[in-house]
Amino acid sequence: MSDKSVILVNLLKVKPGKQDALIALLKQSTDAVIRTLPGWKATRLIAAADGAGVVIYSEWETPAAIEAMRGDPRMKAYFPKIIELASLDSIVGSTVLNETR
């Protein structure tokens, strides 16, 4: 993956007992919609050990690709279902450090 990717990070604070349902929904939306969109490069779902949150880390080619995803009618159909299970905060940025061992 190129360091020129645009990074979208979504932090979802999950309603009690809803983490598994949220993860299933996010996997479904990734398989059905996200992976089909132009400009998408990668997605990782990170589940909090305590069941209180999920982080979606995704890489895109451009900010316009992220906006197109948000405006896609198929994706828009998922947003109300996601909000039923969790609150959502997002940031868009770029990688400034990438260390690995």
C-alpha cells in the first residue's frame, strides 16, 4: 500500500451488547458495497476487547473517493442501521508515520 493513501478512521461507540451485531453489519457493508467502490484500497475492523467500541480503518485513493462512498445510495442504506447500534465519529487524514518491526 502506498503512503499516499487517504485514511478514513471511524470510531464507533457501541450500545451495550451490540458489538457483535455491529461487526456483522460492517462486514456485510464492506463485502456488499465498500469493496466494489472505485478508489477503495483496504479496510480493517478493530473490536474493543470490552465490547464498547469498533474502529474502522480504511484506505482510499483520494478524498473524492471517500465522499463518493458516503454518497453512494447502497452505503446510505447502511448508515441508519449503523446508528441504531453505535454513535460515530470520523476523521480523514494521511499517514505521517508508518513503523513496523
